[in-house]
Amino acid sequence: PVGQGLRLRGLFSGGTLCAEAQVILRAAGDKVASNAPVPGVPGLDENHGGHIVIDLEADEYTRGKPHPMIDPTVRDAAILEAMSDPAIGIVLVDIVIGFGAHEDPAGHLVNSLPEDRTNTPVIIASVTGTEDDPQILSVQTEKLRQAGVIVAPSNADAASVAVACLRASEQRRE
């Protein structure tokens, strides 16, 4: 199931993960646009009428600021905007852990979510890292799950789960 709408908003701290999500959404036949489009995907300035996938490490977000893997606050306003948009049913995010990353990116994401999540989009996430990372993969994953976030084993799986949820919601609304 998804939230109110049938659109997806992807908010990625990793450019490669953003690109991967675009490829999966496009392969599923969905319209998608991005500020860092892969070949065949339009930019945000084009009239696309589909999902929006944002690479938060792009210059417009990081000029004069730390990379979003180090400082996840760059995603805060975008998360709140997406969570309050009735057209959006799914918010797709990545959490990247390891040396040089934020000390608790999952905790930061959970704390940035609105308290009342009634009729808000479903959040689907992936955590890229290992048990040997300082933030510990299982600890980060559990924080997300405790907050009601659907956690997929990989970014590709998260994008595929999002597509499946959108299809199920489309069928229920028909």
C-alpha cells in the first residue's frame, strides 16, 4: 500500500543509487524525471508528469556544504515537503553508512519525519553498509523499521518494492 497519491519522490544521498532507481523505474514503464537524469530520463525542467528522483549530492544542494552522507540535513526540508504532498504515495530514500558518513543517518532521518504520519506517504529505504561499519547495519535498519519505514536489502530492491506498491495501489483504485 502507498500513501494518498500515486507518485514517488526519491531523495538520494548517493548519485549512483539515484541513477539505479531511475533505471528501475523506467524499466518498469514509469515516467520519471531527475535533477541528475540517466540517458532517456528527462530533467526536472521538462514536463514529465511522473515520479521525481533527486540526487542530493548535486551541486545545487552541496555548494558550500558537506556531502549529504556526512550532513543529512540537506534532505530534511525535502522529506517534509514530500510527506505533506497529497500526490506522493511513496518516498524512496537511501541511507549510506561507513567511515566518513554521518554517525547515525537512520536516526537523523527518523527524527526528521513528522510526528503525525496519518495519510502520509509510505517510506521505503535501503541501507548501504555492513555490520562492521561504525553505525552498524542492523542497528540502522532496526531504527528505520521501528519508525515504520519499509527497509529493503538493497537500493535496487527498494526501487522494485516501490514499483510493486504503486502497481498494487493502482489496481485497488481501478
